[in-house]
Amino acid sequence: KTVQKAENKKVLDAITAYFADNKDATHYVATASVSAGSKAIQEAIKAVSSKQKDKSVYIVGSAADGKAPHGCHVSADLQAKGADAGKWAAAVAEVVGGKAGGKGAARKYLEGLSL
């Protein structure tokens, strides 16, 4: 659990630091190295969707087991312009394999994706 909490914090801290350093930024796309079975990306997306709703974020992870967990949150502003978290996550899942799931503005990876 300690490792998982540290990994969750690392991913969320990277997102928070990016927006702190780039005050006018409205979106962030990044990669994160995570352990097999990690929920760090899912937890970071959940935090963004509740605390930074005006930001759009996509994180693609790489794990030692070869899987590529990923997740996104699309802000209401971008949704109003036609952006769709489900379509975005599905397009990424087509590239890395597997499928995406979740609901609303936040989509998270549900099935095993392999690179």
C-alpha cells in the first residue's frame, strides 16, 4: 500500500506541477511509469475530475508487465466544443490495444492493454 500511495502521489504531483508552472495551460498529455496493476492513473484522473474540472488531461502509463494503462478527463469547456472523453480514450485504446471504459468526462482504462 505504501508503494501504491507513493505512485499515486507521483502521478498527481506531476499533473499539479505542470499546471502550477503553466498557469494558462488548459490541457496536459503525459506518460507515467507505473507498476503492474497500478491504480495511480485512475486515481489521478479522479482527482483532476473533482479538483481541476477546468483542465483536460490524458495520461498514458507504461508498466513492467508490458501493459499501458491510460485515462483522461475532458473539461466542460472542451466538451462544449465537441471533445469527447470516450472517443479520445477509445482512439488511444485502438493504438495500444485493449479497450477503454468509464463514464462522462473521465474515462479510465479497464482492460489489459499491451504495447
